[in-house]
Amino acid sequence: MWIGKALLAGALLTTAAAPTTPAQDTTLRVKMSGSGVDTLNPFLAFFNGALDIFGTIYPSLNSLDENGKPGPYLATEWTQGPDQLTWTFKLRDGLKWSDGQPITAEDAAWTLNLIRTDTVAGTANGSLVGNFENVAAPDPTTLVIKTKKPQANVMYVSIPISGIPIVPKHVWEPHVKGLKDYRNDAFPVVGYGPWTLTDYRPEQYAKFDANKSFVLGAPAFDHLVQQSFKESDAAVAALRSGQLDYINGINPTQFTALKGDASLLAVQEVGNGWTGIELNPGAKTRSGKPIGTGHPALREQVVRDAIALAIDKPTLVTKVINGLGRLGHGYLPPAWPQWSWKPTPEEEHTFDPAKANQLLDAAGYAKGADGVRVDPKSGKPLAFRLGTHSDDSADAAISTYLVGWLQAIGVKLTIQPLSMSALNSDLAKGDWDILMDGWTTGPDPTYLLGIQTCATLPKDDGTGGNTEAYYCDKDYDALFERQLTTADPAERAKIVADMQRKLYRANVDQILYYANTLDVARTDTVKGIVTGTPDAEGLHPAQTAFWSYLKAAPPAATKASGSGGGGGSAVWLGLGALVIAAVGGTLVVRRRKTAGDRE
């Protein structure tokens, strides 16, 4: 998942020529999301780095305000018809794509219908339009969405970053036939947003120019650079030296060291994601065809329950994230309290290795001479692979604890550090036993809940899969449909709670903790980049790149002096042959693992 190095803290800086900007211009320099960018094709992408880019360069029907409520963007107003099935959006007139072509309702209708009807186009976001019957554009400023059943979250379907970006039909229509292979890497990328993507180099950087006529307000900076780092320590060193202005997501040790620095603004966000493990319950396709090399014992509920009882979550919160977060329970994080769920004391899987051993003893998983239990059905020892992100220090710390705790109940873990791409490849093929996992989500839970439905299992040919962990339960699917069509917020919350209870009991995804997101910015080079008002605990609301980068501004003196980069050094961090792959020692999650920032 992760990011780059400068001539700082022992890291290497290449001497390749870096792009330059006129002296009077300002550049906001930020650390790229730790997940990196899987693809610049928005129909296929899942990594947070890619989603941040799409939210920056493509429009959506709605925006989100700082409280997570739908606001205007392309659409200025929206109404639900008396039939509860018809939504009419009135779109702005006069906006243009960056190539000068007009933005019309036809672009939106074409984008949504393509995702709705084309398997490849629906790879990333098909679940968001699964209830759409049709989308039409009766005139250039009117969009009509007809749903099959009443749908509660239509205003959240197309929002920046966590929703569906609207793309220009005239650019994308010629690429539909070969969509699965289209890279979208002709620069500048044709779009419309607060920024235009002018250059991108995988695992190195993304460069943007400001759209000074952006309808929701012009960025105060002239340029934006998202820099990728392989190690978060290198990013912190770059921030200290003035080569970065802002980092969204550092690890607790770094945060503790930086928060007392008067030249830096260090803040905490309420956790909008979770860190956990996923257990392979028997990977299969939609038709029920088994795939992959998952250990058969993990298909058994009793084994997954025993693993849950063997994990000491409070220790992970204390030792791995220095207490800067909360114990994990429900599938939806505390940033959105309307969906937050906790088990009752009777339901909760508290740390109880003695009980775990009793469960396994009673189920016939006898210990061998080496202390490792044996599956009575397959005769295989309970020896599981634990896939971790090779460049994530939190994964490394958690996995060490897990090895010891599971050994105490007769389960052997072999840690397999994997690159982000390798881990995701294994997941897609079902070639895994247990994986470290993490996701973020925004104020609408539809996407994250949707990737646990049977419909997101892959087809027999390997296409169309967007499953979280090969979980499939028809009763859960029925609840998913109910919450999607329930308009009353309180009633919908009850259904969502029932869904989380089912996931909790299944123990396919075991949520370890919700880490607070830890941010730091230079006070001498940027202001306004941290948005929202902190709560009683001093935690800010979940930040999104869309608003943070749009509202960020250089201090007035810096702008006037023409320091060529928003203050500090104007040098970009080795934008040449830098060895970079985006990871940090903190929770940097992805929407999905085959290619969580659902913000």
C-alpha cells in the first residue's frame, strides 16, 4: 500500500530533474494516501490514493458538507417523486470539461447507466447502482434516476471520493470495449474538479494544476503535488524540513513526537475506518464453485470463534496505537455514530483463551505432539498463513502478537509479508487463509455493507468480483436490500445494526480496533487544511482530501513573497527515479483489496 524518500533521515534522493513552477506560483505538497494508486481508471479502482485523485479531478452529482450531509455540486437541487422511485436532479448550466466541452446531464446518465449495465464498468461501484432501474437525461440540465424499489441513499451515490465520479462521455465512450485494460493516463486528464491531473508516475507522485474557475470555490494554491513515500519516517522528515506541507495519517509514535512542535499543527480525527483480520470461510464464485487454497478448517464457525476469543484487543489498542483509538466491534466505524454498533456483554468476544481451548477440544481438534491442533475432517494441522502488508509497521506489530496468542490455543501462524498488489492478488484468487485488513467509509454505509453480499462474489471466469472476504449469507443479503430501501433513519439504523451483528457472529471479519487518524501540517506554509470543529475529546471530524486541499491556503506572507511552493523549499521529493511504494506505519486503508478510502 505505500510511499517515498528524500535526502533526509538516511533516505536517498535522486538527482533527476524535478518539474518546476514559476516563482510566483504556490504549490501545496502533501503525502499521498498510503494505499497508493492501483489504476487511474475510475471504473476499476479501489485504492484510497486513486479515489482521492478521482474526487479531485472528476465531478459528482453531490458534495458532502463537513458534517457528512449531501450538498450541491453538479446538482443544485434534487427531489424524490411521489412514487418514491423517481429522483430528479437539476444540474448546473454552463460548466465545461477541461477540454472545453460542456458538462451535461447526458454525461451523468451515461456514466451511471454504464456502471449499471456493464460488468467491467461496475467492478468498483456496481453495488451503488444495483437498485437503479434506469437513468435518463431528458435535457442538458435534468437527470432522472428511476429505482426499482425506494432507495434511501440516492444523494450519496455520486459524491467526491467515496461515491461514483461522473466522467466525460465523449472521452470514455470509445474505450468501453477495452475498458478493463484502459489506463486513462493521457495528460492532462480531461475532467472537472478543483484540480486537473497534469502528471502521474506510479509509486512516485501525482501533480495537479488548480481549476481557478471551480464552481465551489477556487483552490488558493496554484498547484498540488501528492508525493508517494515508501516509509512514513521519510515523509515525517520531509515535513520537518519543509519539503512537505501536510500529512494525513501518521503513526502514533510519530504523532507523540510531533505534537509538541510549535511549528506544526498536530490533530486527531475520529476514526472513520477499522483495522482487522479476515478469515477465509471457503472462497467460491457466485455459482458456488470453490476456488483458491484456503485452509478447510477456517470454514468452520468454531475455529473462527476460537480465534476471536484468543485475541487480546485491548492490548493491541494500548501497544500498537498507543491508546489513540477504540476497541473494534462493529463493521462501521465511530466517525459515523448513526451507524456505530457494539455487541451486548453476552455477545462480545472478550479475550478468553481458556474458553477458546475448550471450544476446540469439544469440537475434536486434538493437539499433535508439536502442540498444533489437527483438523479432524481433513487431517491437516491448524497451521494458517497470515498475510500482512510488508511495509506496514502496524501489521508487523499486530502479527507478532497474533502468533503468540494463537499458539496458546494450538494454532500455528506463519507470517507472510506481501506487497499490496500481491496481497490483493492472493485475495482475488482465494489463495489465502488469514489476511490483515482495513477499510474506511463515509457517512453512507451502503458500499461497505454491500461488499459483504453474495452478489459481490466473482464470476466463474474471475470477473466482477468485489467481495470483502467471500462472506455470503442470504439473510444478510435480505437485510441489505431492506436498509437500502428504508427511508426512516432510525429504522434503517436498526437494520444496519442487525447486519453488523450477523457479521460479528460470523467472525469472517474480526475488527481489532478503530484508530484515530493522526494528521500534521506545517503552520508556516499552509493554513485551513484541517476542516471542521473538534468534539469534546478534541477529535476533529473525518477529513477528506476534497475539502482539505480545496480550503488549504498559503499564509499571506508566503504568497506575497513568491517562495515558489507554498513556503519552505520548492524542491519536490525526488520526482524522478525515486524508490517509492507508499506505505506508512499507520492505518492506511483501502476500499477493497483487489486493486477502505471510502470516505
